[in-house]
Amino acid sequence: MNQAVTMVPARAGRQAASAFVVLCAVQGLYFLVTGVWPIISIETFQAITGSKTGHLVTGREADHWLVNTVGALVTANALVLLFAARRGRPSPEVALLAVGSAIGLAAIDVIYVAREVIPPIYLADAAVEVVFIATWLWVATRMSRTSEDHP
């Protein structure tokens, strides 16, 4: 009977670790696609998300330093998440990076759509980010319970 009791937390711990890996992989792939896309093809990116320099008079239509910077940073986050998924060992630092990135991106999407600086299509990204945030909170809760059961 004692063995059965100790196996439940172990199985719950494996399930939480598996959820961590899957979430890292899914968010990592999403970040990779959305991060690399404007760097590889600004034309198709702008066709969906709108012009990036239309409200600024820069004199250079190819002046996309900000969108390229965001794309590079989101891609870097993607690589960390994908590496963590491949490694298969949960870490609070990776979870913090994932949640912090999702919160920041969702907040920017919502604030700047509300200010009419960026088009409403960005609310689709905000919705995806909110799903990531909620799922990370669920995973963190599962992992916390597992660690409390098994010090």
C-alpha cells in the first residue's frame, strides 16, 4: 500500500514534466514562426499585420529596425524554449522566460490596438499569448503540487 501511495506523486510529477516539455515545444514553435517571419519576408508579414512605418515619416520604406529587433528577440526566446523542450528537464527560469514573454507581448498587442497604433489582427496574437499564460499557470500549479508532495 505504501508503494502505491508514493507512485501517485511520481506519476503526477512525470505528467507535469511532460506538460512542461510540450508547452515549451508548442510556444517555442509559435515564437519561431512569428519571430522569423518578418525577418525573412517583411512583405508577407506586413500584408497580414499592416505597414510598420506607415505612421512615421522616415523617408525610407525599408526602415524596419524595430520589427526586425522584435523578431530577433522572439526568435531567441523560441530557441531557448525549443532547447528546453529537447532537454526535457523543467526549470523555473525557462517558465519565467516563457510567461514573461507572453505577458509582455499580449500587453503590447492589447495596449497598441486600443490606441489604434496597430491593427486589430494583433488581438489574435494576444489571444494566443493568453492561452500560453493560462497553460503555464496550470503547469506551474501541477509542478508545485508535485514538489510539495515529494520534497
